[in-house]
Amino acid sequence: MFDLPNIEISVATQYLETQSEPDSDRYAFAYTITITNHSNTAHQLLNRHWVITDGVGEVEEVRGEGVVGQQPRLKTGESFRYTSGAILKTPVGAMQGEYEFVGDSGEAFEVEIPAFSLSVPNLVH
């Protein structure tokens, strides 16, 4: 029997004003993800899938191996943190997705990355 793994995903975002060009509809954001394994066994992150939606509903999907060129293996209690980025055409958007892991037992599973917002600070609506 396969016990569901306990993988925690937390996100922090930042608007990158110096890399953005609002006059050209280019808004740059950084996001820092922390992945923590609270399970009783080790798990390795194999793949990622992102759904990026801008402020007018335009969707971009990104799939690929690992994160930032790595496929980290997390033992019980270990965390992995990385920072990456996204460029939007609007000052507001959102990201969500999932990571695909494999446990030491060989069982593959997905962990949802909860939706988080990307937004220019102090926007007046």
C-alpha cells in the first residue's frame, strides 16, 4: 500500500521593477518556492507543470524536467528552495501547477502547487 506523501509547497513573490518595461507591456516577477518533505520516506522531484494566466486571461503552460536545472531528492524533513521568474504582459496575473515526484518505492505522484498571484505593488484599480 502506498501512503500519500506529505510534501509542503510555499511561495513568495516579488515584482522586479528594474527588469520591467510597463510601456512595452512587460512585467517581470520573481517567485521563490520552498518544497519541504514531511513524509516518512525520500522523494525526488522529476518534472514541473505551470499554468500562468495574465490579467486578461491569456494562458501559458510550461512543462519540463526538474526545477532550475535540478531534480532534487528530498529526504524526510529536508527542504529545497529555488527562485525563478515569469514575464507577464499585464501588471497582474497568477500561477499554479504541479510537481511530479517519485518515491524511493518507485511510486510516482503529483503534488499541486497552489495558485498564487503576481502583481505590481500599489496598483490603483
